[in-house]
Amino acid sequence: SWRGEENLATPAEAARIMEVLFRGEFLDRKTCDAVLAILRKGKPGAIKSALPADVAVAFKPGSIGGVTAEWAVVLLQDRPYVLVVMENYGVGDDATIATKEIARVTFEHFSRMAKATPSGSYVDKPR
């Protein structure tokens, strides 16, 4: 880093990678499923810890001094979504606290969408 040689990524690039894996568009479905299974293995992370325990999350956390990132596919029933949070210039637990709040609010939003029609009304789904 001091030599100016940084490993850089953007949230949009990270989200696209996670979307490609979820859709099975990287090489083939079997390979994507294998990668997602590895990413679902238990490990600490702010996104996962902010969600209900029964919601599966395939995610990649990472950090170096002052920089944190979590890339995730949240496997919410009826409304899976990708969430990427990247933070720099972090101090203490600031990034973890912010990421947990972002994950909580995002989950609440998509949970509502999973139960609603495209126009936002809540009706029983046909059986």
C-alpha cells in the first residue's frame, strides 16, 4: 500500500460478481453452487450477524487496517438479494456498527417486498 500498489474494487463490481454467482453465470451452475456453498460456511460477519438466524447468507468478509468489506448474497425466501458494504478510513467498530445497521434496514426492506405485490400491496398468495 505504501508503494501505491492497492488492491481496488468497487461496490458495483463486487455486487456484480455476487449476482453472477447467484444466477449461475460464472462458468456453469455446478461451479457457482460450489462457490456459494463455500461462501455459506459459518464465519463471523456483520451482515450475517444482523439477520435472523434462519436466513442463509453466502458472503465474503475481508479487512485490512482501516478498510473493511462484506460481499453477500442474502438468500431470503421469495426475495434473495445482493448486499455489498465497503468502508474505508474506519476507526474502531465504526464499520461493523454501520454494516449491521445497513444489513438490518436492507433486510427489512426486502422482507416487505417478498410479501407484497409489485405495486406494494399485501395480499395472500394463491395456493
